[in-house]
Amino acid sequence: MFIFHDFDGKKIAELTDVNIVIGEAQDALDLISDLGSQGHSRMIIYEQNLSKDFFDLKTRLAGDILQKFSNYHFKLAIIGDFSKYTSKSLRDFIRESNRGNMIFFAEDLQSALRRF
């Protein structure tokens, strides 16, 4: 389910199970709780681990899920090819997220690890 990285002295959990899809805020809380109890506060997930509704900002799912990570001070990297999304609001959302240091979108594992 997870691969654990020790990168630059930081413990980072990478969700590798493609069958796990975060479709609501509770799913995110379950992952945060599980990893937090093991001493982790950083996680990498992939685009396919998120419900398609996540990428439709009108559903508010992205905000609900990412708010949980922020509330629990859990850093999150989301890896994928986001260039295929044409929504200006989604592109702006990704750009704004990438300006911060809690939640960001990356194109590959190495760039995600470096961001942490």
C-alpha cells in the first residue's frame, strides 16, 4: 500500500496502491490518521488516487480533501500530468498550491521528493 522514503532526513509515505481512491474527505482523514500514528507527516499520492470529481472544482471536493491535510499539518504531493486539464480555475488552483509548501502538484516522484 505504501512505500516509505527517507529523503534528506524526512520520512515520506508514497501511496502505491492504484486501487485506493480518495473520494471524500473521510478517506483523506483515514490515511492521515493511519500514517500519523506511525510518525509520518508527509505523503505522496498519484492523480489516479483521487476521484475524478477532485479535478472539477465546482464539486468542492478538492478543497474539502486538501483542507484536511492542512488542518493536520500533513504535507502532500500529488503526482500526475495536469497539463490535460483545461479548466482555468483548476490551473490557477494548482499554480497557487505550488506557491505554498504544504500541498503541491508535481510531475514525477523525484521532483515531489525534492519539494519536501
